[in-house]
Amino acid sequence: MLVVLIVLLGLLFGLVFLYVKLSQPPTDAARQAEAKGITWIRSIYGYGKKTGELFNSPSGVAVDSRGRIFAADGQNGRVLVFNRSGRYLGRLGTSGLGRGQINYPQGIDVGPDDSIYVTDTKRKALLVFGSDLKFRDEIHGEEPLACYATNDTIYVVTLGHVVLLDKNLKVLEKWGKRGKAVGEFDFPHGVAVLKNGTVVVSDGNNMRVQALLNGKGEASWVYGAPPESVFTKTRSFGLPGGLAVDESENIYVVDPLRSSIHVLSDKGKELGEYGDVGQGEGQFYFPSDIAYLGDGEFVVSDTFNDRLQIVRISGGGLIARASIRGLWDTIRDFWWCALLLLLLLAAVLFVFFRRRGEAAA
């Protein structure tokens, strides 16, 4: 009986070793990315393997309340839809220059009611689609770059302004002008709104992030500053791109030139910079945008690698929850191994207590 117990224990430790090995990142690049604060989950390259079915420099990305991922595939003139497992669900509208059609989508956002907003830079239009993916309305004006929708207001950034619209696409206000002073903008790439109404703008060519007081458009705080030249080594960003906000109000800003993600607090304090340039899983090459999936997971449009990546970021405010999610993902992916572990553990305990009972008798 002792020999059986030893054999079962050996098998148990062997399965534990196998389980740990299987749950490790699958490639050397993914391990290197994790060392840079990025844990790779999966990549999405398109909905097939043919040229026309693959991404070509995706830009904007957004997520709805059901976890559907919307990706602006500008070079192909379309917006594709996936679930968080990477399964293709469809697309928005059709490609073209007519009303309701998409020609060169740049930015995208999903409102609280799951309405979808797309900025089309070539058509100079903001298009609205319902949660059923059907076209609803559009408005034309200054070249729209990115957008963000709340319950009652749509914020659209253009080359030098933040434009506020109501749900009927009527212009309410226009903040700022093109320039370098605080409260001015130069090719902003992203916009988001915090719970207290503060509007956060990644001010691209000024290489900074500005937080604006809602209702006034005045700067609450600024992180970064316009450099003297593009060669200034002390600048805070290579180029701030799209941004996202998690439940802890941490702000995540992609940096295309550094191929990294900056994390800021809601007060503008830098919490860290994560990621590395490369083509491996978990590495980035000129990422354009980022969206929060929940449970510590983010989807990043990895533009020059022609893909989306779903990752976890070590500097997030949901590290503990992300770790729990990661454990669940591992168990889900290798459920058979976990089941064997449980059965073997039960067998070991059965043999142990049976032998103990026989000895007592």
C-alpha cells in the first residue's frame, strides 16, 4: 500500500509540473513582453487567412457592454466586430462614400446604450450605428479624429478642437483652438471622460495629456509639454495616442512612437510605462488605440503589426482581479489537467485514510 501511495504522489507532482508548464506564456516573445509589464492573452489578425480577410493597419478600437470588440480597419474601409475570444461577429455597414457608408474609419467608441460612433476622416463625418450594427445617423464638419460618448454628450476631437454634441448630433460647444498653450490642441488622438466629468484628451503633436473641466473646457491638470523639437529626449511621450480608463480611474495612453502604454492616475501622476517594440506576441509596433475590456484586460490596436492584441497590464488598478481572471483562464484552457489533478488528489487521500484506518484497526 505504501508503494501505491508513493506512486500516486509521484504522479500528482508530475501533473502539477505539467500544469505549470502548460500555463506559461507560449513564446519567448510573450515572456519578454511579460517582463515589460505586458501579459499576452491572444491576438486577432482578422476573420480569415486571405489578404482581404486580414487587418491592414487597424486604428481605433472600442468595446461594448457585451464584450464585443469593434476595430476600425481604415486601410480596408471597414469596421469589424469580434468577441473577446477572437471570433468574428460581423461588420458595420458597407464601404463607400455614400450616406451611412464607411470610407476611412479612424476612431470609434461605444456609448452606455451600446450605440456605436465612428469617425471617418475622409468623409469628414461622425457616423452612428445601433447595437444591432445598423446605421442610424451621421453629421459632417471638421475632420473628426476620435470620439467618446457619455449618456447625454458626444465628445469629438478634431485637429484643434474638442467638439461637444448632444444625442441628436447638434453641436453644443467647441473648446480650444489649434496651438501649444494649455487649453489648445494640435492633432489630438484620443478622448475619454472620468466619472467626475473631467474630459481627458491625448494632445498628440503637443506630446501631452490634458484634463479639462467639463462645462468649462479649462485645464485641470496637464501631463507632459510641447517639446522644443522632436529630438528632445526629456519629453514625456514619443507621441500620445488613443486612451482608455479602467474602473479605478487609471488612464492608459498608447504611445505609437515608443510602442508602449503609459499609465496615469486620475490626477495626472504617472504610474508607469509598459510594453516593448517588436513583432512577437505581447509586443507592439506603433499601437494606435486601446480599450478596456474589464477584469484587468485591454484590447490594443497594434497598427503596424496588423492585429489586435488582448493583454493585461501590470500597472493597472485591478491587478488582483486580473490575477484571478488569469487563474480562471488557465483552468478553463486546461480543464482536463485540473480534473486529473483533482481525481488524483482524491485517490491519494482515499489511500491515505484507508491505510490509516487499517492501521488503527
